[in-house]
Amino acid sequence: MNIPKEVMKFCAKCNKHTKQKISIYKAGKRRGSAIGERRHNEDKKGYGGQKFPKLAKPAKTTKKVTPIIMCTICKTKINKYGIRIRKFELT
Ligand SMILES: [Zn+2]
């Protein structure tokens, strides 16, 4: 699916249609020293550590992508709801 890089859309802050840039959300790098990560590693240790089975046959064949729409005038960013597509391309 081709996603346009720039679109004319309504901006709630500017209260008019403005040119807006589209990018795709990417998860940040996980830090091993973060408290949640350390706690999770501690929970998984030892007998009975793996609390849920790893998915062998996932039901979904696609992953969700989250477009981020940024107004070029006021720089407001809005995360849109995720859409399921197999392959995307910013054009
Ligand atoms: Zn704006």
C-alpha cells in the first residue's frame, strides 16, 4: 500500500486545512537497565518462569503500522489508529 508523504488535512490547533507530513511510528530501543525490563527478566527466571506459551502459529499474517501526522505550521503530532497492511511505502 502506498501512503503519501504529504497531505492537506484539517489541523485542530490551526483550525484550518494545512499541509501535513506523514511518517510511520517506530518503537524505541529497549534498555536492559529499565525497571520494567529488569522485573520481567527476574519474573522469567527459574522453574515456571515462562508464564504464557510462545505463539507457534500466529493467527494474524500482518502487523499494524501507526502513521504519525505532523502539521508543518504548528508542528503538532497526532498518532493515528493502527492500520493492518502487509507492506507499506511512503511515496
Ligand atoms: Zn497546525
